[in-house]
Amino acid sequence: MEKVKAMLTCLFRTEYDDKLEEMTSKCKKASRQLFGYHSDPIKRNSIPKYIDNSIFNVIYAVLTKDGTFANRFFMRQNYRYFSDVMYQAFQNDDHNTVIMLRTALGHIALTQMKFKKRKKDKEMEQRFEEEYGTWRDSYKTHFKSVLNKFDATILPSMMVLRMNLEKEKIHHPHSKMKHLDIEGTIGYYSTQWTLEQYNDHLPLYEEPPVKSSTELIVLARGAIKT
């Protein structure tokens, strides 16, 4: 039975599947590298910038095709492609990529396009909210889950961990124990991927061609009118 299943997978596998798998793999490598950077006292200072760069690079990628700005049809294709990468990352326990892509695809530059949601988009949206929480509550469900259980087989969201650490420092500046708990959690995952920081710097973290939300919104509106 397994041989038949493998044969059918080969027969019906498409170029899209290959591109999807390749991008999902690259995103997971980027997530590992991000945690690896935390191991270095100098590189860790650049982590917030790398997170922002990754989000803006994804938004820009959705809006373009072959280096030029895409029409609405290709933007929708790009949007669904990155949505599928997000779903596959979820299956691979790369929650860092899932929440990064959720943030990018939820940017007003893209939500204003009002792309029609597929059935699986609606189902996964609900699943993500149950698994993670939302940006409104700082992804509380994911944060508590990661903080309460170390699991070297997953990649938690660096963005969520840092977001909640900063939140704690602002609202509970004297709660040193809680701060140490979060910092210890980040440290635990960074030790799993220390060597990843020495790999080639990944394009996801490079300076995005456009890093102004206003400019991205205006560019997307140009596609709406065409």
C-alpha cells in the first residue's frame, strides 16, 4: 500500500508542490537562523529588524511578479501561494513562519484587496485563532503553550516571545522572574540552533525594496483600480 501511495504521489506531484516544499524548507531554515542569532550578543540586537524585514519582503513579494508590480490576478495567486506555505509550515511545527506569514498576509496593503477566501483558508483561519490567539491578545495561547512546555521538535514564534517580553517589561517592570522565564525560553530554543547563525544570510532578512506601509498600501490600490 505504501509503495502505491508513493507512486501516486510522484505521478500527481506538480511544479507548484515542488515550489511550495522548497519555500517551506527555506522559511524553516530562516526560523532556525533567527533563533541562532540570539546566541550571539551582537547579532541578537538585529532580530527585531530581521522580523520586520521578513514581513515587508513577503508583502512586497505578493505585490510583484518577475520584479515588476503584478496585476490583481497574479497578486491573488501570490497571496494564495504564501497562504499555502503558511499551512505547510504549520504542519511542520514551524510556528515562527506561520505567525510571520499571518502578520504579512494580514497587512492592510493586502487585506484591502479582499481576495476571495477558499474553504481551506476559512478553516485554517479558525484553527490558527484556536492554536495561537490573535495579535490583539499578543497571541496569548501560543505564548503560554511555549512558555509552559519546552519542545525541541518545534520552532516557536520569536516575534511572539519578544513581543510578550517587551510587554512584561513595560507593564510589570519589577517582575524579574517572569522576564527571566521568557528570556530562558528564548535561550533554550536558541541553543538548539546556535550553529545556524553561521550559515549564509538568508534573503528573507535582507532590506526590503519597500519598507513603508503607506507606500505598500498605495501600490496595492493601483492594482485594485486596474
